[in-house]
Amino acid sequence: AKAGLPWEPREPSEVPLERALRSRILKLSLDPNVFLTPCRDNEKASAEAMATAGRVLELDENLRRLRFKLVPKVISEEVFWDRYFAGVERVRRFVIDSVDSGGGATAAT
């Protein structure tokens, strides 16, 4: 199975959340702290995630700009993507958990 983009639903129950996921995940590239804060060892980017990196850069102009500024002067390519995808997973958990607990993440953008 081909890995989808970071904001694409992975389960049928996530389909209604796609807009909220996309909106929040695209905002990650507006926050340099996402990329300057170390992530835990268990948050390394998977091979599946890395397979989508090129497409993500095509779609997220801010991410392209930030990568140009940070890599390799500030952080390595590998660290950049580890931190990006760790941020993606945090956003996904937040959006999905807030719906599970009755919060209206679909309305929040």
C-alpha cells in the first residue's frame, strides 16, 4: 500500500477530519520550533513517511522555504524530516483524540 500524504485519512473514521488535519499539518511549517526542538528516538521518520517527503515539499511552499533555510546549515536533512513527521503524528493524535473526547476538531482550523 502506497503511503498517503500526512493529512490523508488512514482509517474510514478519519475521513471527516481531513480538513482539520490538513489545516493543522500545513501550519507546522510556519513554526520553526517544530524543527529546532529534538524529538524522541521513537519518533524517527518511517520509510513510508519518507516516501511522501517529496510530494509534501511540492504541496507545502512554506516547508520548502524552511527546509532551504535550515538544511544543512542548522540541522541535517534526516533530522528535519524526523522532526517534521514527529510533528505530524502529534497533530494527528491531537485532532483524532479531540474528536474521540467529543471536542469539535472538525470545526477548528
